[in-house]
Amino acid sequence: MKSINNDYIRKFQKKIQDIILANSLIEPGEGVVAGVSGGADSVCLIHVLHSLRSELGVKLHAVHVNHMLRGEEADADERYTADLCRELGIPLHILRTDVAAAAAGLGISIEEAGREIRYREFNRHAEATGAAKIAVAHNRNDQAETVMLNIIRGTGAAGLCGMEYARGNIIRPLLSADREEIEHYCKAAGLQPRTDSSNLTQEYTRNKVRLGLFPYINENFGANIINSLCRLAENTAADQRFMEKCAGGAYRQALCESREGSVSMDIGKLQSLDPAILMRVLRQAVIHAAGSAKGVGSTHYQALADLVGKGITGTQAELPRGIRASVSYGILKVFTAGDPAEKNLQVEEFSRQAAIPGTTPIPEVGADLTTSLHQPLSIDKYKSLGYNPYVQYFDYDLLKKGIHIRNRRNGDIFKPLGSGGTKKLKEFFIDSKIPREMRSRIPLICYGNETVWVIGYKISDKFKVTENTKKVLKIEFNRRGHDNDERY
């Protein structure tokens, strides 16, 4: 390979070396697997890394994946890559795979199937060779296209950040180089990279952005859309780093318990968070519980935020990949289907007569029930208190023969506050969409078979404080280690 412009080559290589060192992309002595398609971007990448191998102290390996989509053209790409790696003295691993068949079998797009196959093979070869890093050739134009595609699909701040120089073991040394620079480098170095004919058509979504949307915006709005989107990504990434730092502190403050496959957090602390921080904390909870947030989108995080906002014991949310969340007495638990603590959600039957006045321990649910007697205030005062799921007021004279705290029994009945009649407790659970497996965990205040209070949900209309109430019974349900909101 005959160099045409040594000054440009050295300048470009220095730029990439500085990026690698500034972002700690490669440590001395590390092995690096580079994906090489034969196109300009990846040819530039492998040539630059090979030229800097002594300065970086890196051992290079190359992987080429023939997608078998373009017949002889794809085979020619493979031969070119093999010749290049042979000339540079870089060991090359080649995989030939029918990506179209794989996409059809998986029910996904050819683009997505190709990407999954490539990265799977990169990781396999990195493991086989002991390489610590996988280098891919995404550049500045790719960054702009990625951000635009995320905007089109609908994204939050994370999507506006685009790609990072490093994520896990994946590194992108060319991310700040634009396509024109890369093509200039290849020409200056006497390289003759291949051109993928599929990149010249608007068959694929990314090509439509590159060949259609971007030129239209530049021509009709006098803009440089690549510069604008990359600047947006950089600015948003800086904001995102700060927000993630704040969210990390909030996550640690709210965390009650973390173990493999499960995270438990204090709902009261979560409810005090700004929505922007809350969403990030919930994402961290998903990552800690499930290993990654793959497949979990904004609608799923909103479902978790709704659980937090309502804070109703027994409510649940189903997320992708078998991830679940449930609320129980001021605790939000995010867990995976394999969490051993969730194999049996039922609790044994329990029933304890409540001391009036006094405190009654309920070890079965890790809580205490405290009762006290008070002279009544005006009825308007009680109405103005609003609903507290763990502190409620009742007409003592209607309950003075004794109440019990227990879980449900067959034959329990309930007249919810404001309802026109009595129903089976089971019907209330169904109407309230409380999952079957959670119903035995919900403590009840009962007077015989009549439900006085479904703790965390609703009181009975039959035992409420009225204008005729002579003595008020205040009942507080306290999960141990948490204080309820005092209103009286």
C-alpha cells in the first residue's frame, strides 16, 4: 500500500490516539478484536490501530462476518478483508452466515439480525483470544444518524446522547471522525476499501436518513444536520451524566435491600423525587435486579412510576423479560421471575385481637397495629384529612366489642366507603384488580366477618366517623422501621 499524504496520515492517527488515551479506550497490553467489513470505516479503523500498535501496546485480532446477502459482492468483500489483514499481519477470523434466514427465523429485521450476529461473533472471538476490547468503526455521521433515528422512534435524554466512546467492552475510537475524514485517510494511505452497494439504496431505514432526510434538511434549512445532532448528543450526554450522578445518590437513599434478582426500595423516599430523577432511579433498579434494562422502555418505567405514585399494597406491574414489580406496605420491589423469595407469595393464616387502646405486634407481616381513643372533632375536620393508607378513624361504639387484624377468610364481606351496598370481599379484590396471589398478604381490620378496613386500600362505609360519633377510634398500621403520616 503506497501512501499519498504522509502528513495527513500522521495527523489523523494522532487525533485517534489522543481520543483513545483521553477516554481510556485501550490499556497497554490489552488484546483488541476489531470488526472489519471491508468498507472505508472499518478499513480505516484496523489500519490506524495497526499503525499505533506499538504506542498503544495492543495486540490486534480481526473478525469479518459475511452476511451472504450480496452474492459475489459479499465474497469479494471477504477476499479484500483477508488480503488486507494478511498484508498487515493481523490474524483474521471469518464467519459466513445467512442473515436473511436468521432474520426470518427470529421474526426481526435483516438489519437487527445482522447486528446481533456480528456482536455475538465479536464477543465469542474476544473470549477465545482473551481480548479485553472490541473495536467497532462507528463515526460522527453514524452518531448523527443514530440520534435522528432515536428521535423518530421517540426517545428520552438517553437516546439523545447517541453512542458513547466506550460501553462495556465495546470501544469506538473513530466516533469523532466524520466520514469525509475517514475516506480521505483511506485515500492518503493508499487503501482501496470496498463499497457496499446496499448502502447506496434507500431500502433500509438508516439509509433513508443518510441519503434522503439529511440532504433534504441541509438543502432546505441551510443547516449542517450532522454537526447539529452531534452537538446535541454531546450537550445531552453532559446533562445526562449529571442526572445519573444525582439518580445514583437517590437510588442508594431509597434502597432497602438488594440481592441477586431483586431490589427493594422505600416508596416514601421514591415519592419525594423529581419525576426526572425517579425515572432514572427506576431504571437503575431494573438494571440491578435483571442485569440490564434491555427491552424496558418508557411505558414500562411509567408503569413503575404509577406504582410508586399510588403506593397501594398488592399492586403489580409486568415488564419485559420476566421482570416484575410489586408494592407491599411502603416498599417497591423489582424482581425477576427466578427470584426465590417470590416462589411462594402466600402467607399462612393469621388473626390477632387488637388491643384497644394499645399496640398489637403482627409478626406475620412485620408490622404493629396501634389504636387510640379520641374525642370527636367536627365531621368536616375528618373529611379534610384526606386519605392516608395506613392511618384511619372509626366510630368506636360500633366496634367496642372487639376487632381483629387478620388476613382474608371465606365469607368475608365489605361495604366500601361511598358504595351503595355490601359485597363479598373477593369481589372488592377483583374490582380493585388486586392479583390473586397478593390477596392473602393484605391485612384486614375485621369485626366478625365484616371488613372494617382493607389496610392500604379502603375503609368500610358502615363504621366511618359521622356527626353522631361520640368517641373516635384511631387505628395506625406501622410497618416496622417506617413512620406513618401523622394527621391527628
